Amino acid sequence: MTGSSASDGNADDDGTDPVEQLLDLFVYIPIGIALEAREQLPKLAERGRSQVAIARVLGRFAAQKGQNEAEKFVKSAADGLRDVVAPTGAGADEAAARASDTDDSSGDTDIGPDQPIASYDELTASEIVKKLKALDQGQLEAVAAYESAGRGRVTILNRVAQLRD
């Protein structure tokens, strides 16, 4: 017999002995992994830590940005709703009292005895905007300062800015 053939059962079609394949699979590969693991595991752990740190920073940034946007939206919606749903009649005094109770302004920023608009705190933004046209520049300044220090309603502040120009 000359040479070995694929039909003698000692080698596969690719020329590799099945016993050698089993040795590779169950002996040499696990030994190689064990030896490499000592070297590679600390590197992999450090890489994982840095990826988690980056994800945390990005997550905090996204959460803060989302919270800021949500606060702006809620404030804008509340101001718009307050302008649309202005209480009138007997319930107006109760609503104004509730609003002043929940208002986070301290009352120290009162416009003063020479208020350009009487009962300013009880008026809605749309009612105040209607009265702004009759004020002079100094009075507009006083209204802008008071509103900025208090409720900060954008509708009023924008109209004052328009009238100042």
C-alpha cells in the first residue's frame, strides 16, 4: 500500500485526525483560554468599568436635560392654563387666596404704594397685559421687576419688553 487515503478512517476530508480535533476541543483550547484569561480578564474588566462610567455620565446628562425641559413645559402650560381659565365672580376671591397661598414669592417684592396696576396680584396675566399699554416706562420697569421676582409669567414679561422698545 502506498500512502494513506481518506477512506482508511484515520483522517477527515480536510486532513485532520478526529482524535486531534477532540484534543484541541477538550484539552488545548481550555488550557489556552485559562492561560489567556489571567492576562485578558483584568483588561476586559477595566474596559467594562469605563463603558459603565460613560453610560452613567450620559444617563445623568439626559435625565437632567429631560427634567429641565419638563419643568419648562409644565410652567408654560400652567401659565397658559392660568390665562385661559381665569376665575370670575364669587369663586375668584377663593381662587386668588389659594393661588397666593401656593405662590412661592415671599411678598417682599411688592410694587409698593405707587402701584402702577391696582390689585396686581389678584389679576390674571391677560388682565395685566391689557393694562400695560397705559403705563409709562418707569411703571413698566416696576412691573417687569416685580413679575421677574415673583411669578415670572412670560406673557407679561414679553409684553413689557415689547412696550419698552
